[in-house]
Amino acid sequence: MNITIIGTGYVGLVTGTCFAESGNNVVCVDNDREKVAGLKEGRMPFFEPGLDGLILKNVKEGRLHFTSELPQAVKNSFIVFIAVGTPQNGDGTADTKSVMNVARSIGKSLDDYKIIVTKSTVPVGTTERVAEAIRETTDIEFDVASNPEFLKEGSAIEDFMKPDRVVIGADNPSVSGILKELYLPFVRTSNPVITVGIRSAELAKYAANAILASRISFMNEIANLCELVGANIADVRIVLGADNRIGHSFLFPGIGYGGSCFPKDVKALIKTAETFEYDLKVCRATDEVNVMQKELFWRKIKIFFGGELKGKKIGVWGLSFKPKTDDLREAPSLFIIDKLLSFGADVSVHDPIAIDNAKEYLKNMVTYAKSNYDACSEADALVIHTEWNEYRQPDFERLKNLMKTPVIFDGRNLYNPEKLEKLGFRYFGVGLQNGSFKNVSKAVKANSRRENVR
């Protein structure tokens, strides 16, 4: 099929590349001419494992093209996907201005029948508004559909090529049939293609992200309770995961979720409900817990140092909101680093992939270490934000010798607390007795006694 993808952000670029990989002729459109020129030369606008190789391959084989000329791309295609961003407005609602602007541009470019598909994450009713905007600019026949994406950063190619399910929201059965045919190469193992109404498809995307976010916030709440009652969240997680009704996914506690989807989509869903005078209490609590979790982790660091962080060197491992991505949007690391800097700490950061993006956020306010060990040289503490594989089994003896004070605040529970204690580290995790406020306070008192003896 001849396909146009409008928007070369994360969703658009992955979608277009994977459709090209299955044999379709795909044109990806973006109004950023510099970005388009870079893509033509093989320069990636973001990091996603395996994506660069697939792009180069399909460009070379003539199935994948990049342009800034939207009208011509629309005219040469049968299916047009809208995959532009829907960022969060100040009030938490989703900003659909780009979607609607693209819709009007598509309408002006139509020369014969097309299927227009919203791939962007959009509030309920947006696809219908897209249809209205197109009708205002043309009398040519077209159909619309919703086809939400369910891609995880860091594994997007695998997610697209072998999806758990494909969701098609369409009111015209023939449109559903055409989109099903498009996705056939990706569902050969009988994973379902689910056809629903347009509004159901739009809502399902938000609901899926909200329920996953709620699991994270729930586990963070239980982790906080573990610290109070003397339980271990790692043990509790194993028990919960063994229940087939619950499963093991999204049960890891930490310092809160981030990224481009969960924070934005939970808030947008709350706002959608508000327009219908309904309060989504669970979603609201999910968001509140996520905000609180970062603050609680920061308070442990602050309490340990008695609020006296001026001149203290703090090493930081991990900046991206999760491993295998350079995405820092809503990353908990930025919240913690901002707090450390505001209290006068000297912060040295390391991340395997996200350093270049971090420089846009952090400028020259921190030191950018060449290695994770360099970040800890003469450090008064190490703070871990992201569970990159290279952080999982460091040389602890080397780390201890490098640091001025062997203290680790682990926001991802990467290490065995007992092992770290035996090696001479002060180790504070999440949902562990080693990480409880009680034990942080004990450590502060113990340090004070040692200082008095000296």
C-alpha cells in the first residue's frame, strides 16, 4: 500500500519504518526541514534500539522516504496517518492544535478518496473533529479511523512487529477491513486485531496507560508502607506476581514513572472525565502518588545530610526516565537533581545514552562524567535513578575506594542490601528497611556519634 505518515516523532518514525519493512511504500512528512534532511542522511532524532538500521535499510531499498511536502505526499498515498505530538497544556489537557492543523492541510490536499487515521494519542472525540475539519476544506470523499499505538520506548520495534494486539477504531466496516489487511504481516501468530468504535479506540489508549501507571503508583504506596511496618517490598512483589490474576509486569517500586506517555495521559484522562463532570478518583490518586514518590526519595537524601548539602559532591547514575532510551521527559532524575542543586550540591552525572539530551535541560549546572565511576570520584553519595544494565553489577570495591563516603541512594533497588552493608556501604532503597526513613535517621545519628568521638 502507499502510506503517508505525518509526523516523524517517536510514534511516526517507528510506525513508518515498520510499515516499510513489511513491503509498503511509505512517505514520512515533517515540517522541520532540518530534521527531514538529517533523516535522509541517516541521522536519528532520538535513540531507539534497532531503528537506525531499519531506516537505512528501507531508504536504500526505496520503500521509505522523507519529505516536508505534505500535499504531494497525501496525493500519492491511499492511507494517511496523523502522528504529530499532543503535548500537555498547562491545565493538564492534551494539546490537539497540531492534529487539527494537519487535518485541515490534508483536506486541502485531497484529490481522491483516502483513509485518514489518527495515530496520535488524542482525547475522545478528536477523530470526529478531524473529520469535521477535513469536510470544511473539501467535498472529496474520505473516511477516518483511530489506530492507537502501544509502543514502549526501548522495545518499540519488537512491539510493532509482534504486537500484543492491534486496535482499529472505525465506523465503516470496509475501512476496518483495509486496516486489518495492512496489519496482517504483524499478527501471523494470531495475536488479535480488535475492531471497535472510534471513541472506544481513543479511550482504550488512555485507559491502558492509566492502568499501568496505577500499578506503579500502587506498588510505590505498598513500598512506602513496607518501610513503616518492617516488611520487604521485594518479597511482597514476588507474592503478588505469583497470582495469575495479577502477573509480574509493572510491579517494581521506585521513584515514580516518567516519560512522554504516563504522566501526560493520566492527566489528560482526568481532564476528559472532568468535562463530563466525573471525577476519576483512582487516576487522580495515581498522579498524586507519582508526584509524592519523587519527593519522598529526595527527603531521604535531605534527611541523611541534615539539609547540609552545600559543597557536597553527589554522583548520579542514570538520567533517562527508563533504560534503552534517551528520553528525559518527566524523568524523576531531573526533579532530584534540581533539588540537589538548589541546596548547593555539586552534581556529577552519567548516563550511557541520554547525556546529549541532558545538556539541553541541565546546561552547565552539573558535571558530565565520562564513566559511571568518574561520576563517583570523591563523591559524598551516589544516587541511582535509572536501571541501566551497566549499573547492575559494578565493581563495588572500586566504587568504595573512589567515593569519599560510601553511601548509595538507590531509586530502583538494584542491589542486595545485606551485601552492600557487609561491603561497608550505607544503602538506602525503596520499600526496604535499609531505605526507610527510620533507618536513614539512624544513619544520621550514628554519623553524628562518630563525628563527636573524633
